[in-house]
Amino acid sequence: MLLVEGSAQRLTLLKWIALSNTSDIITWDLRDVLSRQEHPDVDQIWSLAHWLGIAIERYAPWLKVAVSPGPDVLAKAAPDLLEPLLGLPSDAVPAKRHGNYGWDSLVDPWVDTIPEIGNKIPSAYRIWQSARRYLLAGEIERARRCEELNYLLHNSYVSAKLDLRGEVTFAYGGIGVIVHPDADIHQGVTIGANVTIGSSGSRVRIDERSGKPSTVPLIGEYVTIGACANISGGIEIGPLSIIAPNSVVTKPVSSGEIVAGAPARPIGKVTRATALRYKVKFLPARSLTDEDFMEIAERLLPELDT
């Protein structure tokens, strides 16, 4: 017997899974089908068959019934699986369409458009680089598409108008990052996941690039911004400073300062004397020798911080 011993017991099991009060998401499609008068289309049938296979394997031990093949095998038997549940004769269940579609006619076409590129998905920074090049070349539409690609792949907004001053590291490729187009971000900065660098009218600085007032932050060299931090307003974040995860920063941060909290407050300091102790906190510095990193620290940190 394909599913459980006896067709009556099989039907009872299917209906029990579908109509039980369990909150498992698997049961929702089953309840939906049982409550409708019309018959599902071919994609819905095959999707339902897949989930029925998983559901039966999961719940059968509770009912003390014997289940033989696993869900992958069960999912290939849509006509036999759905005939008693839907009241359809086996020859009325349409055959699965040929092609690359799996269980969901909305999701799978998207899956099929993504080639097998392994770990070659471009980071938010690399996509921004292309967007910037297209913008400067006057290819506005392609620049816009790059922005949309960043949103699609990383759920991030990194505008082509953003003028980064050097290479920036986006942790985990740049998940959920929002960067204001007027932000002034320098070489070696690390931006964690779900970071927002935005505008606020509470503080104003003069943008040295344009000479105009700005309500958007300046992020100095080799700053590390932890996940979910929010930095806003016309403030300056000094070089080699560390913004702890979940911090809300609305005031200036001096060179080498470590801040945390909402609102963010100083909790430590990176100095020339302690710089090597914090080297691991700066992702771009991990590939540098201690000597090279100390050259950066001596250049960026005040001499009196010893």
C-alpha cells in the first residue's frame, strides 16, 4: 500500500492532518483545499502532494499507523495521494507539466532564473561599484537597475549617487543596509548587517566635498559599525572608532572611541597603546601585518592617546 495500510485509514489520516487544530503551516494548504468547492490547478495539486508527503510522515507515528515511502517518494504519486482526498478519479488528476518547475509556480520561475553560481553572488559594495560606474558614464537606467539588484539580492539601498572614498566592507555581503546618498564614508569602513546611515536635521556639518551644510554623517577611516546600528545627523564618526551592534548614534564620536547603547555612550577607547588588542575588530585590518596596522593607527589616532 502506498501510504498507510488500508485506503480508509489513509483517508482518515489525511483528513485528520488537514482538519486538526495543529498550527503547523503544512496543514493550512490542506484545510484550504478541503474547504473549497473548486478543484485546484495542476501546480497546486503537485504542491499539495509534496506537503502531504511530509505531513503524513510527521504525523503518522502519533496515530500509530504504518507509513512506507518517504515524502520524496510520496510527492511523486499525486494521483494516488489526492484521489480519495479531493474526490477526483485518478485519470482526472492532470499530469505534472514538463519543465524545471518544482512545487510552487510563483517561486520556482525565480529559482530557475538564478544560475548555479555558487558563492559568486556579488556583494552590495560590488553592485554599488557598477552602479556608480554606470551613473558616471551617463547610463542612468543601468545604474538604476544596479540599485534594484542590490535591493533584490541584499534587501539593501545603496544609491549610485553615493560617493564612497575607498573600499568599504559590507558584512555578510550587505544584508539590509540603508545608506543615505549624501553620506561621506571613507576608506576601510566596515558596515554590519541591517545598519542605517541616514539624515537627521538635529545636527548639521559642512560637507568638505561640496562646501554645503549636510545633515548626513561622515564616517572616518577604518570605522567598524556593528549590526543593526543606526547613525544619523550631520555628525562625524572619527577614524578607528567602533560602533557596537544596536547602537543609536546621534552625536559625534571621536577617533578610536568605542560607543554602545541607545543613545550611544562611550564604553572604551582604542589608543596607540591598545590598537593591536582591537585589530581583530576591524575586518580590513585582519589581512594586514601588525606593523602595517600600527602605521595606520599612528596616522589616525591622536599622539596623546597612549
